Amino acid sequence: MIEKAHILVVEDELTSRLTLAGYFEKEGYRISTAENGQQMRAAFEKGDIDLIMLDIRLPDEDGLTLLRDVRRASDIGVIMVTSKSDDVDRIVALEMGADDYVIKPFNPRELLARTKNLLRRLNAAKPAKPESRQLQFEGWTLDLDQRSLTNHDGQGVRLTRGEFELLAALVSNKGRVLTRDSLLDHLNHRDWDPTDRTVDVLVGRVRKKIEPDPKDPVFIITVHGIGYLFTGGSKRH
């Protein structure tokens, strides 16, 4: 399924667009391309796109606007492509539901690896196997093998790659305070800037999905000046 996935490359620069399209076609993917927001919308509306590689800087509409509209209609994979100067845009992209991002200039092999990982996770929404590794808390089930989260009614709750990795790290270390640096180490082992706010952004997003009241959390508790503590529902002060 992954090899035959349909990827939409949205990039206004011709050489970059053709290079990416050619590279992923050689890897066995079906590729469509768009150079602006209008073309992207037309391709997306056909309904058979599995993943979008979306440049933030486009001539007619910015990528964040397009991401917002995609998320209103679909949970398909979205990898944002940004420049090194777009620190704020990267944070906003995560807040708006981007699954991942890459920074220009990037290594095509890294992008391929990220794409495979994301598609594998998106295609893993299958019934959990009895032997699968599951973490449970207050009616929630986090399946580490299927990389899925279900509530007490058995309904799936979609998590981005970063949200899943953050929650898995916290739940696996229930009762233990994890520093931001420690949590960053669990997020795909990237190199991070000391001022990176990704952990705080992801905690806020996860709280909105699992907490009865995100403003007064009972699962993920902030330990000021240190990091975060997962309590499993038994709030500590």
C-alpha cells in the first residue's frame, strides 16, 4: 500500500518540483504536482491523495492557509516544507495539524524516510492484535504497535506523529517527571534549537484531545521549570 501511495507535491519552484516528483516516482509512488494553491485545491478535490508535501511559501496562497483548509476536510498526511528562517511558521504548522516538516535545503533520502514513516502510521489503523503492546489509562488505550489512540467508546482519536511520540513517552514514564530535553529526544531524534517550543505546542494539542478540561489538566501536569508529568488521571499538586 505504501509503495503505491499517491503523493501531491506542492512547490512553486520548477526545478525543486520536478526533482522531488522524479525522485519519488523512482521509489514507486504515484505523484501529482502543483505550483500554486489553485492547482493544489483542484488536485486535492479529486479525493485520491494520500499525502501532501506542502511548501509554506507559494505565490498565490500561503501554505498555512492551505493546510488549514485541508485539515477542515481531511486527515490525510501533510509534510510542510519550510526554510530555516520560518521558526514561527513551523510552530504554527504543528498547531494547525501538520504531521511533520522538513527544512530547506533537505536531503531527499531523509524526506523519503519521513514519508514512509508517516504513510505507515496512517495505514496502520487496523484492529489491535491481542499481542500488541498497549498502554491504558482512564478508559484510553494507546497502542504502541498500531500507533493509535482510542477512547473508552472504542473510537479512534487521530494523533500526528509528534503528538503520538510525545504521548507515548509520557504514558510509558507514568509518575516520572520528564524534562523538555528528554521529551525532545523522543521526537524522532532531531537536532533542536534551544528555544524550540515544539514540546509545549504538542502538549497543548494532546491535552485538547485527552483532557476533560485542557485548562485544568489531570493527565499531563506541568512541573514548572522542569518539564511534564503524566499522572494517569490521578492529579498531583
